[in-house]
Amino acid sequence: MAQSAAVISGLQRMVLYETRARYFLVGSNQAQTKHRVLKIDRTEPKDLVIIDDKHVYSQHEVRELLGRLDLGNRTKMVQKGSSGLSRAVTAVGVVGFVRFLEGYYMVLITKRRKMADIGGHSIYKIEDTSMIYIPNDSVRVAHPDEARYVRIFQNMDLSSNFYFSYSYDLSHSLQHNLTLLQRPYELWSSAESAAEDEANMRRKQDSFDIFEDEGLPTQLLYGVRAEPYYKYVWNGNLLERVKDIVHPDWLMYIIHGFCGQSKLLIYGRPVHITLIARRSSKFAGTRFLKRGANCEGDVANEVETEQIAHDASVMSFTVGSYSSYVQTRGSVPLYWSQDISTMMPKPPIRLDQADPYAHVAGLHFDQMLQRFGSPIIILNLVKKREKRKHEKILSEELYPAVINLNQFLPSQHGIEYIAWDMARYTKSKLCNVLDRLSMIAENVVKRTGFFVNRSDFYCHTLHPDERWGDLGGSISVSGRVQTGVLRTNCVDCLDRTNTAQFMVGKCALAYQLYALGMIDKPKLQFDTDCVRLFEELYEDHGDTLSLQYGGSQLVHRVKTYRKIAPWTQHSKDIMQTLSRYYSNAFSDADRQDAINLFLQVYQPAESRPHLWDLPTDFYLHQKTTMALPMDRRCYTLWWSEGVLSYLPIAFDEVPCDETMKKLSVKRVNRFDESIDIYAEFFRPYELTSFDDTFCKAMTNSAREFMPKTVGVDPSPFTVRKPEETAKSVLGNKSSKEETLVQRKTAASAPPPPSEEAISSSSEDDSEEDRDDDASVSQRSTPVKLWADSADSGRAQEEIQQHSFKEPYGLDLAEFPAEQDLLIYNRFAHLGESQQRRAARREHLHLANIICLEPVSCFPGDSVYVTSPPQVNRHSRDVFESHVMAAHGQVSGQRPTNVRPRRERRTPTEHLSRPPSLVCPAAERKEGAGGGGGLILAIPKQSKTKGRKRQEWQSG
């Protein structure tokens, strides 16, 4: 089977040139060897006229074209002094084209920043954009409300968490992108037209092949370009007008969410941990304005989170080792909302429509079965016991809906439902929330499995782990495939959901590193460099998603549920709560209008009311309310056709005729620029600086988390104390003092506030719970910081000792003890005597011992020949006797330095005589001619009758 590779976009640098009648957008590749030109008409006041000749220009041809355009657009009056073609904007990508009440605008990306690298495919974050009005001023028809729509559109800040890639499909998972390259494209290659085959042959002739002159056959590859998953694409409607007109290289799809990458160094071996979150563009909005689901099964705050672990020492999808795990979050798939007309921190939950046959939930889970396969596991974290019903309303409706849908599914592919009141467990001092979550995570990962593109190591078979054999998913020759997904939800899908997803991700990461051969068993401990790095990624991930949906950062973090959060975190939680309340009350409506306008959910027109005049946007997101649906889904067969036949494999990853229609495949030379990921990543045609590379600026476990002290185990899987990490060592003095105070007052400090203790969070507290919290706060002792000067002095002393311990690895006091000084002086004198003794010793010359004769006639060579030194007979006999004694053989030779004893003595006389080398037993044996090994007399110290005497034992 021929290999395949993803097609790289050939337009990564763009320059917009302007004349009075047209815009010319000139795009080129990174090497600026191939160019394309897009001509945009400026004489049409309200229509978008774009011409793409589909021709590839060389650098010389595009310069000639721009020169002719410049010369042809100069006026006759000022032909010498003016230019007919002016350079307007330099860009790196096109977001799309949008129209309000006047003409069209063009949105270009002007700045980018690299955020991650996956197998040589770079992922960029949008840093700045430019919005350009296309029609000329002479044909512009002004409208009084145009400027207001422009301001609303620009409220959608594209520089905050929008990402794109020229060569990697961010709308799909790594599993989908890599399994796409393993499909048998020979079966579908006949679908290419004759014109495309001719173009491919022409392209092959233009390309350079080093093996062509050697008579070797040219290797052909399949270049694959997949249609994006439009649910996670945010500029799909902005490109809708031009996607059938222009070349696909002009189309660049962006996602919204989060992207972060860190480097885990395992004894110098780099492993990149990447976290990508894709926010759904369907039914998108802010916290209280978008709840539940719409009529098409799209839910609010739906985010797909994927964690990728790969060995960064090999940069290739075909050769390297890559692993990924996907989980999702989203609002409860029911018709429900919260009334925000009253100024309440937590508006009451109400069910808007009755859905006895779970029609909306069926549409939602049908989408998940198509994309992820089975099983679908629901982790519902809302409260189950409340004095006044609030969150419990959702659980009472969701569980019967799942039961109703499962009765029509096969039992092996049914939806699994796990309900756990996480807020109640958090209150209990006897229950550990994270231990319970780790048990749930272990069961979930065993059911779904994870993706890895390589087969098991031989060590996994030689030393099998009991948990490795129970792992689920689909196993093939090329590796493992994740089947099914975990769907986590609470009310807001923010704080509790992020902690639960972190615990599941931590469990999955252990299996991923075990599959890559990095650890010996699939288990990771807290307080290790690896878990700290992963926790920091997930906290950034949670803060970003919380800002996008709730208007503030996370209120409760992993440390809060571990009950090790510092006392300063309490005030930060209160500030985040107030920020979330302010955003929900005053700025969410404007943000919702900007989202609706950017996603083209609302399109301005003269015949319809303005966006700011609408009392609600309910009818914009519920399309069936404006017209009766022509085809209604069956209540029993609620899944799409063909989905059930391929389960547990996801339908979108099956190579069938329907999925192959979403791909464009072309045959190219293996050295073609459109698939050469080596040149795309390393860019040998550019002069780059090592200090500017992304890999050096990436978060590094050895630099950020591993202690800098001497004698520390460099393994990132070693459990360390919080004050031993590099971040605490490299922090400023205030952070060190704060850490010291936290360590001193850990026993007397009050416990961190539970998730129910904050009034504006999504949880609803009963009166009994509030009384319990009040009693706890009254019983807790207030913390007194720096009580007196003595405590302050001791603290400064500890800080100084801690600073000595960093570079030297031991506590260095100011004045050593007197006994230690005496030992030091004794060793110093001993060293001086040895130096004097060595100075008096004669220097040994190598020539006096052995004779070296040069072999080569060249004086620079160092090859010599020598003869072994001569050894006399006596030395040989001594050596042979020792060798024979070591083998247990008898030696009749008597050592010359041992004098035999001629008389027996009494025990008292035996103790008073000097030490002897031979005991009487050995003398008797030698005198009798028996022979044997030497038996030495070893002195032993003993105390007899209160005085010290020497006692000799034969040994």
C-alpha cells in the first residue's frame, strides 16, 4: 500500500495590494517560490466579486505582474511621481469575508504566535487581525447603523484563544488524522479526473527527484486533504461565499478554545505533552444566556479536550510514537434555562419544554456515536440531595432520558450513566474527593481505551501489568484505537468538571506514557514533576474555558479539592466569584451579540429588526420554531443510518464511500513541496536563531519543576515536597516567606472553602449545609502571622539556611561545632604530611619499567610495540601459591617471612606475647606435612576485670 501524507497549505505569507478599482491579494509559500493571486473587485457596492485564476506564479512572474499593474494604474497627470499600486497590508492568513448593511469586509490575520508542535506540524495562535472594507469610497452607500455593527463584530476578540495550522487539521482529533493516513486509497484513486492526472504529471516533471538519474522508480504518495469538522470551526460561515470559488489553499479554518504544550524531560529524553480544547460553534454563547440544548441536539458550553503525548526525539507521523486521549464536556442535553431578569446570583432552573421521548438527547448522543463510537459514558456531577430543588431537577430528567434511549440500543453499545454528588463529598472531612475520582477514572479509561500508533513493546509481554490486560478500545497490528468517550457535566461545566477531567486525564496519561515505554507501570503519583506539569496545563485550560463561558477564571482548582490550597487562595476565590457575577450581570449580553454576529447566526438585513432590538436570540438558535420540520427522526431508531453497524468504531473513522466523499486525494511525488513536512518544519532556506525557536521557550519540567539542589533524583516521576520544586526555589522572597508561613500555620489554618460556600457559584446550598459551614468557620482559630520578633528572626534564619541548601545540598551553619573543627584540622594535617611524603618520593619514569619501540616511521603516530617485563622465579612462586590458595588447592611452599614456633605456651603467656601470623594449629599441620591455607590470628578488643586486654582468636 502506498504511503499518504497530509497536504500542507501553499499560502502562508500574503501581501494585499490596492488600486482604485481592485484589491490584489498575493499569497506565497514560506520559501516564496510559488505564488497565487486573488483579484477582488472594489466597484461593486454590496456584492463580493472574487476571481482566482488557479495559476501558480514563480517569483519572477509575480514581480512582472505587479509591475504591469503598477504601470497600468498610474494617472497620466502625475505618472512620474505617484504609484498606481500601493501595498496595504501584510498578512499570514484569511479569516473570511463578512457583510452587514453596506459592502463586504475582509478579515486578515496580521500576527501569529507558535503555540505547539505535533510531529513537525505547527499550531499558531492569532495575535492580531485587520478588518478592511472592500468597496471604494466612490461607490460606497453609507448606512447609519453600519458603524454599530462593526463595533459589535469587533467585540469578538480574535486575539484571544483562536488557533489555526497550515498542515494539521485542528477540528479533528489526532486519532482521526492518523487513521486517515492509513486508509487504502488505491480503491478510490480511480475517481481522479483526467485533468487532475495531467496536472499531477506536470507537477511531477517540475519537481526534482534525486533518484531519477539513477534509474530507480519515483515513489508516489497520496496527498490527503480532509474536510473539517464544521462543529468546531468558527469561521466556516465567513468562508461560505468563497470556498467554491478559490483554491483550497486560500481556505484556513480556525478553532476557538485552548492550546498548550509542555516538555517532559525523562533523563534527557523529551516527551511533549499537548492539550487542545475545541469549543463548539453550535449553540455557542455565555453562561446564563446559553443553557441546555437546542432543537438540533447541540448543547451549550460543549468542549472537546484532547491530550497528546509523543516522543519528541522522532519527528514523523509514520515513524514516531504518538498517543492521544479525548474527553468532552457540555451542558445537560435537555430544554432548560435560567431566568436572568431578576438580580439573583443563582437564578432558578426551569424546564422550558417537555420531551418525554428524549428527542433532543437522542440527537445529541447520535452526534457522539458518529464521532466517538461506543460506549458513551456520562459522568453527572450535579447534586442529588437538596432541601430546595435546584440542580436535582436536571438529574431527575436526564436519567429517565438515558434509560429511554438505551432500551433501543444493543446492550453492548448502551449509554453508561454515572451520577456522583461531588459537592457533597467535598464537604465531608472523612471522604477524599480525588481518591473517588481516581477510581472512576480508572474504570472509564479501561472501558474506552486510548489511541497509540504503535504496537506494544516486548517488555509489556515479558513483564505484564495486570491493568494493561484489562484495557478496552480496539487493538490492531498498528496500535490501539480509542472507542467511546467520557462526557462530564455539572451545571456550569466549569470548576467541578475541570477537576474531574484532570483526574481522568492523569489516569490516561499514565497509560499513554506506559504505552510509549517511558514508565514501568501505568500509574502516576501526585507531587511529581510530571503531574505538576500536567496539572498546570489543566489549570490554564480550565481558566481559559471559564473566562470564555463564565467571565472569570476557575473558582475551585485541583488544590482546593486536595485541601492543600494556600490561605491566600481564599481571597482570590472571592474575587473570581465577584468577577463572574459582574460579567454575567452586565457584559454577557454584549458578548452574546458579538458571538451571534461573528458566527453569522444573525445576518443583518434591511427587512429584519436590528440585533440590539431583539428581545431574545432563542429563535436564532432554534430553527424549528420558525418552520415545521419536514423529516422527523424516529423515536425508536434515534441514531443515524449506518452508525450502528460499525460500533464500537466511530462511523467518521470508517473507510466507507460516505466518509471518502469528504476527502480530496491526489497522487504526488514524495519530494513534492505540498507534503514535505521536513522543509515545512526546519525551513532550511531561512536563517534562524536557536534562541528564537519554540522548543527552547516551551515549558520544561527540568527547568520549571525539578529542584536545582545537589544529589536530587532527576526523574520526573519522583515524589517531591512542594517546597522542593524549582518554582518555589526560583521565586522571590515574598513567595518564600508565604510558603514558610503556610508550612507553619498548616495545622491551625481553616480548611479551604467548599464549592457550596460561595454564593454566586452554580451550586445551591441548603440551610443545613450553610449552618454546618458557619459552625466550622466559628470553631476555626484565626491565623496570626509574624507574632513577635523572635518568630520573625527564626523565620529569617530558616530562609537563610534554605538558601544555603539550594546550591550546596546541605544546611551550612555560620559557626561549625568545635568537634567538627578538630576533625577538619586533623584531616588537613594528614593531607600536608602526605604531600611532603610524595615530594620526597622519586618520580617513576615509564621508560625505566617498559621499553617502547615506535612502529610507524611518522613521528606524529602513537603506535608502539613493547615486550612484557621480566619476572624472577621467586615472585612467580609467590603468585602461583596465592592463586592455588584462592582455588582451594594445597601449597607446600612456606612463606619466608613467617617464623615457626618451637614451644607451647600457656593461655596467659599467649595473651602477653606479640601478635603472630600463624596459630599453633597451623604449625602442627605444617610440621606433620599436611599443608593448608594460612590461618591468621585477628586481634579482638575485650574488657576483663575492669581493664583492657588483648585477646587473640584464630580465624
